[in-house]
Amino acid sequence: MNLPKTFFVLAISLWTAVSHAADPTPSSDALVALSLDDAAALAISKQPQLDAFDAEARAARQRAIAAGQLPDPTLNVGISDLTLEGSNRFTLQNESDTQIMAGVRQSFPRADKLRLRRERAEHEAETFDAERAAAERVIARETGLAWLDVWKAEESLRLTKASLVEAGRQVQAVTIALAANRATQAEVLAARVEAESLRDAADAAAQSSRHARNALARWIGEAAFNPVCPELPEESSPDVAALLTALATHPHFLAEAKKVAVAETDVSLAKQDYRPDWAVALGYGYRLNFADYAQVQIEIPLPLFSANRQDKQLASAVSMQAAQQARLDDALREHSAEIRMNADDWSRLQTRLARYDSSLLPQSKARTDAAVASYGAGSGSLKEVFDARRSALELAMQKLDLQLDSARHQVQLRYFAPQ
């Protein structure tokens, strides 16, 4: 029996899983597994947050109808000019001025004020609609990021398990070599430690996967524990100019713009307070032994102290308008920076990923092959094999991190894409 050749055949299988780890292939059930887009759609279809925005928008539209109506009339009933002294006190019989009064008072706010109140409530409803649309995008983004965490953990677990299989074969090969006086006890122990280390790494990856699935369950419930698609969504180069242009119609931007509209309406309403409303009161007086009579009154508030009332209300409304406009400007600046940052990072990541595919991973595989061949021929050490295999796994994990970052930037950019 040619022992070196036999041992070489056993050892040559050690790098098989590393090669597969560096070039992962999708499983046969990838087509039926949960994809990122499936998870995002599921989260949006069953999200209580969106129901809350719908209810708030309906409430605001009902308020808009009520805000445009006249105030309810006021009914007044009482006794006027009742005598408190003399023989006719507390009586209606002999006092011509004492009467039972009944009247109705109706306030008439200015038409512009009613219109502005209605418009304000309508702007609030539109704000809730825009916030709902923005919430849909936030939910899709957060669900996508949570799905990517699951994908990363699952792929890490797959790569680690593949290396663990080869580590087990390494232990068997070295054990056989020890029996043939081709290896030392220290090498056997080193192979076993290497295998146990990978087993612990696999347990850690499994723990991370479970943690990530629990986080994803916040958005899609029990579906988070289904198998995930091993393939990442297709990525495309972002059009920064188009994304920046589309910001004007982004739901978050529209929601802030609607808040500015509400603040502008408040300013107009504050200006209306300088022009007083008016009211009409109609009354009827009943006198027991004398003729009844009617009365008509017109009431007009007098804004005589506008310095401490109307002026302050207007100044407050103007300040709130300025605050909302500042928030709108800040939202535009924030989103513009996010678009540029994510697009730039994504582009640079493509260069790094290409380096892994064209240089780092092929050279790592060649190093592993050379280490295994040298050890099988008796001219290399087991440590070189371990180092090569460990380096190959680390590079595969590093590429996985880059893929995750690239996909995360795509998800972030989707948040700004016109829909």
C-alpha cells in the first residue's frame, strides 16, 4: 500500500467545503422560500400602524365637516326684573317690568374663518395620509433590513457548517496518519481543537439566526421562522439625480409640507381674529297682567386689547409656521445626504466585492490547495493547512459582510425610490 498517496487522497478532500463556501449555490427550495420582497409585502399587508393612520385620517375629515358649520344656537330661559321688596315681591301679577324670558342666540363666525377651519382639518387629514404612505416605506425598509440580518446569519451558519464537515474529515485523516506514524498526537489534538472551534462558531451563528428571526417576527409574525431565500434581491446602480428629484413627492417630505400648510392656515386664522364675529339674539317676554314683548339684539366683540391677545396669537402662529418650515428644510437636507451617502457607499462596495471574486477568493483557494498538496506529500505542515482553511473561511465571511452592506444600501435607497 502506498501510504503517502493514500494519505494525500484523504487530505485532498479537506478544501472541498471551503471551495463551496467561497462560491455558494442556492438550495433547491429557494424558489419557495421567503424573499426580501415577500417579507416587505407581508409586513405592509398586516400592520396595525397603518390602520391607526387610516383611522386618524377619517377622524380629521369628519372634523373638517364639523369645522365648517355654524356654532349651535343657544337657548336662554329665565325671569327678568323680578321684584325683591314690597307687597309684590316674588310675583308677576302687578309688576309691569317682570317677565318670563325665553330666547335664542346664534353666533355667526365670518365665512373666511369657517373656511379656514375646514381647510385646517383637511390639511390634517392629508398629513395623516402622507404619514401613512411614509410609514409603509419605513415598514418595508425595516422589514428588509431585518430580513437581511436573517439572511446573513443563515449564510454564516451554512459556511461554518461546511467548514465543520471538512474539519471532521481532517480529524479522520490525521487520526489515520497517526496510526501509520505519519502524524503526531499533537497534530491530532490540534485537528480536534480546530473542529470544536468551528462547532462553537456554528452554534454562535445558529444563535444569531434565531435572534434575527425574532426581530423579523416583529414585522411579519410567525412567517419570520420560515426558510429564507438564499439569493439576495437583484441590485442596480442608483440614479442619484432621479432620487433627489423624487424627494419632492416623497411621503415623508409631503407630510412635513402638509404640516407647513396647517401652520400657514393657523396664521390666517390668527389674522381673522382682528375682524370680530357677530351674533344675533332673539327673545320673548311673557308678563302675566301686561302685554308681552319681543327683543332683538346684535352682539359684536370689540378687539380693544389686541396687543395682549390677537397680536400674541398671531406671533405664536407665525413662529410655529417658521418651525414647521425649518423641519421641512431639514427633512430635505437629511434625505439628500442619505441618498448620496448610500449611493456612494454602494458603488465603492461593488469595487471591493469584485476584488474578492477576481483575486482574494481564487488566491485563497489556490493557497488551500497548495497547503493540502504539500501536507499530503509530506513536505508541508498541518498548521499550514489549518491556516489556509481558516483564512479561506474568514475571506468568505468578509465577502458575506460586504454583500450584506451592499444589500442594506439598496434597501435604504428603495425607501427614496419614486413609486
